[in-house]
Amino acid sequence: MAGPDAPSFADAPSLTDADAALVEDLLSGSHRALARVITKIENRTPGYRAIVSALHEHTGGADVIGITGSPGAGKSTLVDKLAAAYRDRGDTIGVIAVDPSSPYTGGAVLGDRIRMGSNVGDMDVFFRSMSARGQLGGLSTATADAVKALDAFGKDVVVLETVGAGQNEVDVVRTADTVAVLVQPGSGDDVQTLKAGILEIGDVFVVNKADMDGAQRTVAELEEMVHRRDGGTTGRGAGHHGAASMASTGAGGSAAGHGDGHHDGGNHGDGHHDGGNHGGDHAGGSGHGESDARAGDADAHGADADDSWTPDVLETVANSGEGVEALIEAFDAHAAYLRESGEIETTERRRYAAEIRTLVRADVGSLATAEIERHGGIDRLAERVRDRETDPYAVAEAIVGPIADCVDEERADDDERDD
């Protein structure tokens, strides 16, 4: 909570009448409005910041799950089955598949959309492919804003499937509450990648394609790494239950047979929305307002005396849906742990701190770029440095100086008002 001496901030950007109506439609449950808002966010259309600012106060109800892993691990197929299983228990779901950027347009390649056909036609499954836009870890700032739109809309669960990019997948942590890392059997290189750093961001580890040779060995290697992680460094500053290795349960998480094709959030009409009440009852699962059942799930996964979280290592066969229900139980257990332990507050604080830094750096960078252009452009400045007419420090001072002066002037005005 801000103290009495907390700095004041400028008012949120003003919405145009058209954008205000769009926000109102989104909050009323219009999928068409949701699709339009995400398009504005992805394209950085003028006014998008005011829209995201208006939506912010309506966020905080969705469980945000990141699904990451190397290409070929079966992420898209598993996400499809997860969406179907969540719908079977009555949850509404939003899926953002972050694709590699097209080298020609900067847009999403959209390959993932083809592999997610089980939920086509279901208005309560909103699917959107988005471009990574060259961001490390595959998640752009636009993706984080799109998550807010889905959250404000009232989706119970938001799933992010990200580009596999090794250690750079730490970007997932800044957007997701729970991170699942997928590995396929016999992937020695993948396991080495986990050792290199991605291990530290995983809350759940999934050996997908567990019907392949080498699955048990991969499970054993992951369990050993989790054990070492608990004995030494810990990831994300959080922890909970004992490392319960859960074998394939055949839990009936599959909901295949809904049809083929792809599901594009942009094609939704103004459909019925029943996910706005996060505290509502769901068939086979608790809403966001009912944590007791999921807290029980967390206990079932095994609570350590120090109340720390140790990731599960699970097995799934995404094509058949085997193990999907057990995976959702693990997600529920982690969500319950975050709420019951208060760790969700730390997670959110860390996420917003990273977002603020990213936005400030981007905005200051834009101001600096404009100043560089005002001084003749970067090539002209570099040429002057090469000709010894000036030096890099002097150029930097000339570029940053006016910005610093404005900040100093604003600070002085604040001091006068405080006096």
C-alpha cells in the first residue's frame, strides 16, 4: 500500500468515445469486442494504451498458465486437449499461441492454429495466434496486454503457448502464474537446456509423448534435477509440495472429436459469455472464489514442512489426452498454493515491476531515438565521432541532456508543490 509520501502519477490516457464503447462491450462479454481489442493491442493502434489502462482494474481473476518447451515437444496438441478438459469442467478459457514472427510481415506464422481443432465452434474457448515480434523468450509486451484483455473479459483460465527459445523463456514468468515446461522422451539436448536455466522457471514439468521409448529415463532425469534444485538453488523464489512424480493416469482428459479446423478469436460474434463471475460454480471444478477444494488438491500433492513448492514431474500423451486431467490438477494445486501462501502477491509484484521497467525503457528509448534523429540521425553522429569532431560521451550527453532537463524540471515542480 502506498504511503503518504508516494509520488503522484498522471491520469490514465483518455479513451475516445469509440474505444470507450469497445471497452464497455468487452466487459459485457462480447467476443467480437475482445477480438478487436486484441487486434488493436497487437498492432499497437493509436489509443491501445488507453484501452489497456481502462481494463487493468478489471483484471486479476484468471489463472494464467504458461506452456513452454522446445519445438516438437507437442505443446500445441497438449494445449488443445487442456482447453477441451477445462471446458468439460465448466471453465471458460482463452489461449494465446505465440508464433515465430514472419520475416516478411512481422505477423504470426499461425502454424499452431492448425493443430488446435478440438474446440472449434465453442464460444467459450477464445484462441488467438500472436507474433513473437523478435522478443526474447517469445512473449512481447503486446502478449502481456492481450492476457489482460482476456482476464478483464472474464476468462477463468488463460493459457500461453510460447516459442521454444531455451533460457530466454524466462519471459513467460513475467506473464504467467504457473509455468509448465514440456520435454519429449529421449531428448538429451532438452534436458541439458533445462540444466542451463529453464529449470528454474518451471512449476510443473511434463514429459509429453510418454508412450515413446525413453520416457521413464527422461522422467528420472527431470526428477533428479528437481531434487538438486530443491537442495540448492530455487526457482522464482517460490516452492511447495514434494516432488511427486505422477505417471500417466489415463485420466480421461481428452475431449477429442469436437471437430477439425482452427479456432480464430477474430471470427467470434457477440456470443454468450458465462465466465465473468470468477466465483461461480463450475461443473467438476471450483471457481476463483472457491479456494478450499483446490487447497485440498495442493495438500494432496504433498505439503512440505517449510511450505515450499517443488515441481511435479508428470507424463502425458497429448494425442490421446492421457494424463491431461492430472496435469490440470497440478495446475490447480499450484494456483491454490500461490493464493494460500500469499506467494501470488510476490509473483504479481515481480511481474508488474518487470512490466514497468520494460515500458519505461521503451518509452525513454523512443524519446532518445527522436532526439538522435533531430541531431541528424545515428549514421551522421557516428560519422562525426569517426572524424574526431566529437566523442560518444558527448553525443550521449547531447541526446539525453534535454530529457534529463525535463525530468529535473518536473522534479523541481513537485518539490515546490510539496512545500
